Amino acid sequence: MDDCIGKTNYGVKMAEIQSNAKPFHIAKIQYASNWNEGGTEAANFYLNLTKQLYVYRIPFVSRNPK
């Protein structure tokens, strides 16, 4: 199985942010899973692993970024 987590940044103006400012960053996190095994059982197994990763990452992302 090949896994990939990608991040797309939507721009940050680091030179304009004061050093004492609260950190904030807007980005999109992307998940991808690929496997070479055929069949429903393998698909369900790898989809479940991907869902577990997604659930694990929930506490680390903002729900309502401003």
C-alpha cells in the first residue's frame, strides 16, 4: 500500500507577521491511499486504514479557521 499526505498552502506573508503574533496558517491537507490487491476485502481493509488516519488527524486541524 502506498500512502500519501499532501499539503497545499494558500499563501502566508511571513515578512508581514510580527514575531509576537499568534501563529496561523491556511492550508488544505489531502489524503491518498493506493493498493495493488484486488477484491472487496482488500478494498475495505485499506479504506478502513485511511479512515482511521483521517479520524486520528481531526484534533490537529481547525474546524472554523478565520
